[in-house]
Amino acid sequence: MLGLWGCCLSCAAGPGTEAATARIRPGIEVLLADSMELVRDRRIGLVTNQSGIDAEGRRDLDRLLDAGLRVTAVFAPEHGLRGAIDVDVAPGSRQEIDSVTGTPVYLLHDGVRLHPPTPTMLEQVDVLVVDLQDAGARYYTYPATVATIMEAAAARDLPVVVLDRPNPIGGAVQGDVQDSVTASAVARFPIAMRHGMTIGELSRLAKTTLGLAADLHIVPLDGWRRSMDFAATGLPFVPPSLNLRTLESLYHYPGLCVFEGTNLSVGRGSQAPFEQIGAPWLDTAAVLARLRGAAPPGVTFAGTTFTPSAPGDGKYPDTLVSGIRLRTTDRSRYDPTVTAAHLLAALRAAHPDAFAFRPGQFDRLAGGPDLRVAIERSEPVPSIASGWRKELVRFRERRRSFLLYPE
């Protein structure tokens, strides 16, 4: 029996990943096989979305009901229960009904901010069960969602059970570590751009760092190692959101997400969001020449064009933009955060007048103003990256006691 820790469609292995060699059991399967005492005879509030499935692709909601358990409410995070929402949710549409089971579904995110479940939503709940696939980067809202759930649960003395899932891009730790000034509703506690932790591990870290009085239980994965990316698990891959559609995009996300705080598109509304960036004024030849001179490992760059259609960020709708497409060649060597710094430096050098930061948004994403200021001062990228190392060492040490899985 696996111990508890208190307090898509199958995708082929990409470059630099290990082939699937063992059957991984996600937390939902471990719960139903080994840990039913956590939920038996309790009214369950299930916090999940389209990623909450077992190894055969069956929904958690259906698995729990088929096991004779009582699910009285479902709570959906950003992008909704099906992961298809990319715009603001009207206040009157924050409640739905699951068409298959008739279970009420509450949307906790309105497209701008996260709302905790209200006491009325929790009246028929005895335990909150969380199953969400994190993206592996600081900017994603699901760790903050779990922290918010823990706060609401603590106020009503409800236990929280987190069903763990793999970090889809493995256990590498890269980039800068957020400062306390730029903590936000998205990134509520200091972690690295690429944190290398699972949603269960992040929940443990959040509970301690934020001083949450939650009765937290982690149902761990069975068989996962930190060196595995999602392609190595053999589990069905479900995109965590409509703008993170592929494992390839997840590898670029810890770096390319900072471009949300610039006047470049990150490919929202295109066929390859977070695999490319672009703008109508971009000179691909000039930027590519600088990137190839820098030669960051594990990735290649190519010129491209795309036309954003109804992009959620409002950048260049129905406009042909010139872009740079990224493709990983060796994921074990690839550092998307340093690569993003090289891209920023190349863009500012090639387009000193056209390229622009949106300082408030960029600094929140980048964990502080240091990266923006360094790029504006034309500091060498190796110097920028070396400035991250001290805090990265501290973060690796701080997270150590919250880790659940071997290398």
C-alpha cells in the first residue's frame, strides 16, 4: 500500500525524454485502491477540470460515483471544467450542471481573478478533493487555486485531499525566484519560474509558506520519478488549458510566458500558442542571427508567420505577424528561462524602438524588475542567468522537505 502524505491522449516521447517504462498510477487510482477512508461516507466537493482523469482517460467524477461515493459539488478552476474558457465569465454563468451526472458545477475563476468557494457552495460538502494538472511554471494559477481552496476549507473545518499528478516537464529547477514584492493572486509564494514540483508538493509548500491551517492530505502518485516528463509516464495527456495544447508548449511556457508582459504575441489565437512569438514589425532575419550567435542549448529557432484569431490577450487580432518558432531538440539540456532572456535581448537589440515592455505585467511575471532592467541595460544574458543562481540554490533547499518523489 502506498503511504499518504498529510499536513490527452498518449503522447510520444519528445527529444531528450525517456520512453515510458512503467505504469504510473495517478492519485485518483491510488485513492480508490488504497485510501478510501479519506472520503468514504463523506459528501465530496471535487475541484477538477478536464485533466482530472485516470490512466484510462475516465473522469474522476465518474470514477468516484461508480465507486459508490457521493459527489455533491464540482468546483472548476481557470478555463472551466472543460478547459475551454479563454475570456471573462459573466457573473450569471458561474454555475453549471454536469450534463452526464447532474452534479452542480461552480466556476471559481471569472477570467480575471479567482474567487474562493462561498459558504453556500460548501454547505453540502464534508471533504474537498482536488485533482488538477499543473503546468510546471510559476505563472500557472492552479497552485494558487489549491491555496485558496485550503483557506476556504480551513474556515469550515473541512479536510482537503489533493490527488497528485506528475509535473509534466519533470523536476528541473530554472529561472529566477519571485521576490515578495511581486507576489500576486497567481503566484502567492516565492518559487522559481520552473519549479520542478508536483501539485501535491506545491500544496505542502503553500500550506507552510502561507501559514494555512488546513487539514491537508496528499494522495501521491505511484511509480513516478522526478526525472520523468509526461511523455515517460504513459498516462493520457490532456492539455491543461486551451493555450497549452502540447507537451512542447509546456516546455517553452516557463520562459515564453514573460512575453505576455511585452508588445509581442505569444501565439494566443494561433495553432501553436506558447511555441512561438511574433509581431507585425518583427524582422525575423535580424533576430534569428542574434539567437543563432547565442546558441542556447536544446532548442532551435525558425522564422514563421501566423495570424491570431480572437486572441485572449487582444494582441494583433486578424493581423499577419512575423514570428520566431521554437522547437526543443534536447529537453534534458533545454532551459526555457535563459532562452527567453536571449530572445528578449535579441529583440531589443534588433528593434530598439518597436520592442516594448509592459512593466507592471512583465515584472509580476518575471518575479521582479531585475530581468527587465537588465535587458534595458543590455547586460549579457550569461550575467543575468548567473544572478539567479543564489536564490535558486536557496529555493532548492527550501523545497527539499516538501518533495515526495525520488529522482
